[in-house]
Amino acid sequence: MDFLYDFLLRLLSQFQSPTLGFLVGGMLIAALGSRLSIPDAIYKFIVFMLLMKIGIKGGMEIRDANLAEMLLPAFFAMVTGIVIVLLGVFIFSLIPSVKKEDGYATAGLFGAVSASTFAAVMVVMEEESIAYEAWVPALYPFMDIPALVLAIVLANIYMKKRSAEDGSQQSDQSDVDVWGIIKESLQGSALSALLLGLALGLLTTPDRVFDSFYEPLFRGFLSILMHIMGMEAYARINELRRVAHWYAVYAFLGPIVHGLIAFGLGYIAHHIVDFSPGGVVLLAVMAASSSDISGPPTLRSGIPWANPSAYIGASTSVGTPVAIAICIPLFIVLAQMVF
């Protein structure tokens, strides 16, 4: 009962936070028919700035970190991404109205990581003085890349088998280039910015530019990103209505289940390598999120047969708001009770 009470209080405060407030505000003005729009170039610049800040901070801390302590959380992050994809593929295979290729793409997107959600939970935890290992952002690619690669590989294998069964001439075009998928993921804008920031923080001494430029601007840029995500979420709702309603159900329940899987693995890491409760929360929210930057273009090229309205609509219009509004307070309260 105390858990439910604490969760509801934190949920209410989360709706009053600037992070979620800007998200809801974006949805409201889009619903009212506002013509306000943020140029795509500004959106990409903001994402770059946020990920650079996260990456630089993580790289600076990795210099002084015990790398052996990172191995198990990194392994668990990879396992989480793979399990989420396999679970999603299994669930969608049980629903006759869902096309297989759409199920693979949706599972892959929810197995990958949302940069905006990850940035949002870091702000919330800093506001509440919840400590965590600063190298946790380095776990991002360990979950993101395996999830996208697995989803694309499984989808291509399925399409190759179907083409062979249909006697289609497309079978020669369905060969799976795993390294190409990994390379494309690493070259994506989100991972490129994060990895660049990690390298700069690890190999250089960017402390002054970090303290005077990236740190002060972080919260302001995040609020604009949340506003953009809110408008995008409302726009995608109409797309989601055109596909099976099962996507909305999955997008609502999936983040909670995925986060609980990662929370359980993080709990194990806590007892084995003393992974901090804050780190466990970050890992759980990372799993609860669904990729909004690197994932969609990677899946568009890797699974071109899938319907973007299904997987992007489910992620943006339902998955991201659930991850930010519900999963962040849920796992913070859960960590406070468990630890």
C-alpha cells in the first residue's frame, strides 16, 4: 500500500515537472490545431547537444572508473535488449491481425533506447539527488545495437523464407548483412554523438567547456525536445489508429514489463558488483524507453517492408509518454523500497 501511495504521489509530481509539462504542452497545442513547428535542423542540433553532454560526462567519469565493474551491467544491458526483442516477436506472433514484419520492427524499436527519455530520467534523478555511476550512459549502445540488429536479422530471415515459399525472385535480395546493420547503427546520428562525447570525455580534458556550455544549456534544450516530442506524439496518434489497436496495448504495457526485466537484472548486478540503486533505475528506464532517434531510420532501411505507422506510431504516441510519465516514477519508488 505504501508503494502505491508513494508511486501516485511521485506520478502527480512528475506531471508537474518541466520535463513532462513540456511534453504534455506539445500534445495540447497540437490537439488545438496550432501551426507552431520546430525546424528539423533545430531538433537534430538539440539531440546532438544533449547526447554530447551525456557522453562527455560519462567519458570524464570512465577515466576514473573501475572498468571491471562495468562489464556485468554492460552484459545485462545487451541481454535486456535481446530479450525485449524476442519477447515482442513472440507476443506479436500470437496476434493474427499483426503482420510479422511489423511485429519485428516494433519489437526492435522498443528494444532500442530513447535518447530523450534517457536524458529526462537523468534530469529527474539529479533534481532528487539520486546518485548513480556516471559511466551508465556508456551502456546505451550495448542495449540499442543488439536489439536493432536482432530485429532486422530476424525480419530478413522471415522475409527470405516467405519469398522462397512464394517462389519470389526477391530471395536473392534478402541476404542479411549483419556487419552492415551494426555499421549503420553506429553511424546513426544518436549513437555517433554519444560515442563522440564519450571519446572526448575519456581522451581529452573538456571540463571547462563542459561546465560553462553543455551543463548550463542541458535542461533548456531538454525542455524544447520534450515539446517537440509532444507535438510528434499527437501527430502519430492518427497514424496509430489506422493499424491494429494491439500496438497501443503493447506500447502501454511493454515499457513497464521491459523496465522490470532490466530492474531485475540490475538488482543482480547490485549484489554481485555493487551496481548502485540509481544505476539500476537508469538501466530500467533505458529498457522501458523506445528509440526515437537512431531506431526509426535504421529500421526503415533494414526492414523496408514494415509499416512505419505501426512501429513509430506505437513508440512515439504511446511508448514514450508511458516511459517518461509512468516508468520514471515507478522505478524510482521501486528502487527506494527494494534497496
